[in-house]
Amino acid sequence: MELEIDRLNHIKYEIIETNDENYVTLTSNGESILGLCDNANRKIYLHENLDLPSKVKTLRHELMHAIIFEYGFSKETYTEEQVCDLFGTYEKLIDDLVFEYVSRDE
């Protein structure tokens, strides 16, 4: 499924649920990678065995990576104000996209 994260510029990211260890892993030592944002190919990978709360949290996290990249906010560090601005600006968009994704099968 594709999610359009920038409707003005029609930027879409494909969401892929997989257990391919090249993208996601579940381990017992706490080093799990539940999701991955591949900005170069506009893909977000989610581990296919996530329960709904974990899937929502992971997708929100990976969408924030996509938004930071696509809107040119990428840098080494952010001030508290910049983080709050990013959250305040994009939280509703991320919530809407996550709802669109998780409700696709209903």
C-alpha cells in the first residue's frame, strides 16, 4: 500500500510488511529493528509480525523519518523547539496516514 505523505507534491511511500532480515529483525537481545525508512526508494518496511499497537508506533516513527527527509529537515541535532515544531506541524498528518493504513483491511 502507498501512503501520500506530501499531497502538494504527490510524494508517496510504499509500506511493506515483511520479515526479510535485510530490513527488519526481531531478536531476543533487545536489538530488534521493527521498521526501516528507505528514503532513496520511498519505501517503509514494517515487521510483518507486529501487533497493532507496535505497528502503529513503528509506522509513526518511520513516517517521521520520511517527513524529515522529504521536507529537508535532516540534520545532526535538533533543538527542543525544533522537535516541538516538527511534532506540532506533522502530528496530525502522521495520525491520518497511520489511520489510513491500519484501517485498510476493515
